[in-house]
Amino acid sequence: MSAWVTAAVQAVLVAAVAPLVIGLMRAVRARLEGRAGGRLAQPWRDLRKQLRKEPVIPADAGMFFTAAPVVLMATSVLVAGAAPYLSTAGPLPGVADLVVVVGLLLLGTVALALAGLDTGTAFGGMGASREMTIAALVEPTLLLAVFALSTRVGATDLGAIVAAGATDPARVFTPAGALAAAALAIATLAEAGRLPVDNPATHLELTMVHEAMVLEYAGRDLALVEWAASMRLTILLGLLANLFIPWGVASGAQPAALVLAAGVFVVKLAALGGLVAAGEVFVAKLRLFRVPELLAGSFVLGLLAVIASSVLA
Amino acid sequence: MTEVHPPSATAVDVTAAELPEQAARLLGGGARLAVVAAHHDLDSIRVVYLFTSGPPDQRTELHLRTNAARPVVPSLAAQSFPASRFEREMHDLYGVQPENHPLPRRLVRHPHWPSGWYPMRADAGPRPSLSGAEPFPFVTVEGPGVYEIPVGPVHAGLIEPGHFRFSVVGETILKLKARLWYVHKGIEKLFEGHPADQRVALAERVSGDTAVGHALAYSLAVEDALSITVPAPAQRARAALLELERLHNHVADIGAICNDVGYGIAHAHTQRIREQLLRLNRDTTGHRLLRGGVFPGGAHLLTVPDPAAVTAIAGDIAEIVAVALDNTLVRDRLTGTAILGTRQATDIGTLGYVARASGLPFDARVAHPHTGIDDLAVPVHRDGDVLARFLVRAEEIRASAALLAALLPTLTAGTVTAGVRQPRADRPASGVGIVEGWRGTVVHRVEAQPDGTLTRVKIVDPSFLNWPALPVALADTIVPDFP
């Protein structure tokens, strides 16, 4: 029972913090560029505003369009609850499995891509085609990078991997660990639609990837999509944080330990988010046809991590 | 600095049979077709073809008269691409039929406008009601995997309306068709019947970003028509205002290019510099976009900008440009994107930095000077890609700042004017003004009655000739790299 409580706490925490992570990243970037920028809670205000508005559904859109926000949100909440963010003892050991987590994230991606196609507009289709190209290159990297860590533990359960890292941090800080971290970081940026793969701040319809798919959403639906998208970024950053900075994760469900774990988790997220935002200041968006080169590079890093961890172990 | 007086145009009356031959002779001699303007006189439509070349500054007009009831002119489209555009515009506004035009489609008036009603004619009368929308004619590209992307006319960014139809295979652009003129304001008609010296405010509003360019071209044209000699200090003040306008527009463009490739920091800093320049402008003429500085007969400065401040701003911009170009991702995005070859740029008749980035060294400040300018550096690049256009803008900022550093110390605040003299002759007068605005060469041609009342103002903005280059440059570029 207590494991379910942990899962619920995790899901609520990720959902609550995710817009703030986006707000923090925007604020950091604005400050570094010499702009005043918006306030930290601005994404939350935007969500509140959009949640009050009625959704407008294009005449030609079908069930995929209406279902996608819900599917995207559901998969995000499920991953947020199951993956080891606050405690390594989750209620659904099967769902916390690496392959399942990546699969759930991909399910959300595919749902949104189908919704983009479903609108029948050129932009939706364009965004969907670009997103699937990127997803096809990112998902293997995500899998490989975490496989590199799982070979040590002998299990693909994320909880077990994080628990092993927490008990013996020396396992994480190996050449294989560093390679895997680099691969996972690049994959995270691509999956979450950040620079240099996609520009979340662009107003140019023609260059959009993620934004092009969600152009037709409005009101509550748009709020759900944006909220879920920010949760996905938080989920990936959180995984990165707990896999490679494995301190501060509770092993059970004691309230005191969970509170401490939540504090540590938020600090880790803020640090990683700030780091990503600071990095974004220095890069421009890649040419679309250069993106596969970057992602192939990250895949090779992941592959090297797997080889290193099994050969050098 | 030497005093320069722009020469008046030489006018030659031609017949329809002589026109193509005369045009071929002028074009062959290196002149460019700057203006084609129709005029509705009492019983005839008179079409004026203005050819310009320089240096030395030469302006030749061919006047062709045709029957007002059934106006027909021989098309020059085979000789000059700009001529084909002017002829389509003339057909929409005056009903002049270009004979043997390869593509006599509507240009400035969209198909839902009533046919047979020509707004610029003296007997046009009130506008009949608009008909239902007609389809947008564009060439459909067919083949496996080819699809169309309609964009606009309402855009996500704060830009003017324009509809673009991309034909795309995969991500590669096969063909782009642009439809503009959604906000055709009919400004040329608004000039008619007003005193020439009281319509400069309208000229300033032809294009918000080229307030000085259009006001100056209009003023020069009026001065040419009414034989007004402008004192040299006023001409120098005008030249300085023109460069200030170039600065604030080029720096905004440089930032926008960086922003569009996702390099936000350069954009943030160019916006900061643009704001400094706009405030400098406000102190100089009382308006952030430099309105109110130029008028027929003279110029007006509230204060003279500090040359050191301008030099410091130019240094700041140079640093941002260097930082942006040192970023390999930014440089990679700009290099080789949307190439416009020299031949293509020549054939289309492009102007301004677009032409200079494609290897054409044309600059009206050199070819048609209104004041003596020593040592103007005209930057030219040959690659014709976005990087070349970026570099031309950056180098023009440096050249403008150098020019300002030389001009500003010679200026004093206040109004310098020749006073608008009552014109001498009792025949209708015409005049031409040519100015290198920031986007390219702006040409105004005015006709006025002896008492200075405007009867016709024809405005040619450089973008009229530069827009057709966009589809050409974009062929084989991929959609997500759209500059």
C-alpha cells in the first residue's frame, strides 16, 4: 500500500514541478542573454489560463486528435509514478522496467504524431514526419545508454539500477558510466525537443518539429499537451539525475525519507535544468539533415558504453 | 565634400513600334529599367519608361502614348523581367494591355477584385462590390511524394501578410509561389490633387522601415520637378539620416537571422542595440523611425548625434557579428542556404544587399548621388547565400558608421531649407528621385501641375523587384532550413 502512496507522491511531484522546470530554464536563459525574462511560475499561469478555455477541434480531425492529449498525459503520469524518482521501491516493479518506460514514452510520442497527421494540415504532417524520424533515432539510444548500467546490476529494472548505484556509487563513475551519461543527455535533449534539435521558442512554422504537431490544439487540450511535454522533460532529466547522481533516493516509503528525497530530487532537477538552459545559450538549431548525425553519434556513445561496461567489468 | 546636383531625366517620345528597339538599346548600354508608370491624361494613357544608369548619373525616359479607351503597349517582358512585373501592375491599375506578355496574370489586385475596374484611372469612380473569391492560380507540381504546404497569409510571427505555396518532396522545396499585396494601400492615388510640399508625411508612411528613404526619394523628385536647389548642408543631413535608418534596420535583420536559426543571445543583444539607435533617432528628428527629418526643399535636425556614440554602437554590432559567426552551428546554418546566383540576381533585377550579396556592385549612393560622398565602401560578396547577405549587412553597418563619422561633424542642428519656390514654367513638370534605402534603391517619379499640385506619384520600392528572387533562391533548399 505504502508503495502506491510513494507512486502517487512521485506523480504529483513531477506534475507540479514540471512547469516550474520549464519556467526556470526560460528564466536562466533570459538572464544569460541579458533579458529580464518571465517569472518562474509563468508556465503554470499559462496552463491555468488555457485550462479554463474550451478546446477547439478542427473539423477534419478524428479520434486520434482528441485522444492524443489524454494518452500523452496518461503515459507521462504512469512513468512519473513508476520510475524511481523518490524511492527505489515502486509499486509496479514491472512498469519501472527500462524497456517499459521507454515504450511508454514512445507511445506518447506516437500518439502525438498520429494526432498531427489526423488534423490533415500540412504542418501537422510535417511535424509528425520529423518527430518520427527523430524518435526512431532517439529511442535505441535511450535503451542502450541505460543497458550499459543494467549489465552491472543484471536487471533492467530501473529501481534496481538506481538502488545499486546508491549503495555503490563507484559503479556509476566509470568510463562506461560517463559514456552512457553523455549518450542519455543527448537523447534527452532530442526527445524533449530542446536545442540544438528543435527550437521550442520559434515562431517559424516551417522549421518546427514538436510545435508543428500541436499547432491545432487549443484550450484544455493544448494545456494537457504542454503540461505533458514539460513532464516528459522532467521525467527524462529526473532519470538522468537519479541514474548518474544516485544520492538521496529513498529505499522505502518512510515519510521522512520521502520528504528528504523530494528535496534532493528538486535540487537535482533545478541544477540539470539550469545546466541545459545555460548550454542552450551557446548553440543554434542544427540543420534538420544534420540531426541524424548528432543522434547517430549519441547512439555510438551508448554502444561504446555497453561494450565498455561488459568488457571492462 | 563636393556639391552634387542630380541631373534631370531626358524625355523622349516614342511610338509603340520604336519602344522595344529603344529599350533594347538602353538596356544593352547598361541601364536598368527603374520605373514603368502609366498616366491617365485627358484622352490618352501615357506610359513612362524610366531607364537609369550610373555613374555617371544618367536618366532617360521613354514616353509612349496610347488610346485611353483601349490602351495597348508592346510588352518588354522578353527583354527585362522587371518590365514584366511593371506591366502586370500597370494592367491591374490602369487596364493597359501588354501585348505578347508571357504571363499576363493579375499581380497587385487579387482575383476577387472586380474585373474591368481600374482604380488608378481618372474615370475609375467608386469601387464596385467585390466578387466571390477565385482560386489562386499556381503551377501544381505532380509526382510521387510531392505535397503542398500552404503558409499564411496570417503568420505566427509579427510579419506582414503574404501567402506562400510550397511544393515539396520529402523536405526539399521544388517550387514556391508567393502571393503578396494583401495590404495594397493605394498610396499612389492618395497623393493626387494635393500640393507637393504637403505630402511628404504620406511618403514617409509608404514603408515604416524606410521612412527616410521614401521621404528623401519623394523630396528629390519634387525638387527635380519644381527646380528647387537644396543647400549642401541639408543634403548632408539627409545623407546622415539615410545611414541612421540603414543602421537600425540592418542590426534588426542580423538579430532576426540569428534568432531564426535558434541563436537567441545574438537576437537579444541586437534588440538592445536597435533600441539605443531608435532612441538616438528620436533625439535626432523627434521620431524613433526618423520621420520628420526630410522634406521637399530641406532637412530638419533637432540635435546632431554624437559621432563617438555611433562609432561605439558599430563596434558593439561588429562584436555580436563576430560572436555569431564564430559559432560553428550558426555559420553552418547560414552557409550555402538559399543561394541566388549572380546571373539570376541580374536577370531578376534585384537591388540592395540582395544584389550585392550575389556579386552585383550596384549602389544608388554611388550611381545617383544627391550629395558628395568621399570613399564610400560598397561591400560585395559573390556567394549569394544567407551568409553572404548576412556579411553584406554587417559590412554595410561598418561603412555607414564610417560615413556618419565623417558627415556628423559637418552638421548643425536646426532646419536648413531652400524654401519651396513657386515653379517657373507654366507647363506640367516631372521629376525623379533615386535613393539607396536600406533594402535597396527606392525610386519616386512625380508629375505636378504648374502650381505644384501633384497629378501622379509613382513609387518603386526595392522589394517590388527583390521578392521574385525568393522562390528562385529557395529551389532545392529544404523546408526546415527556410531562412
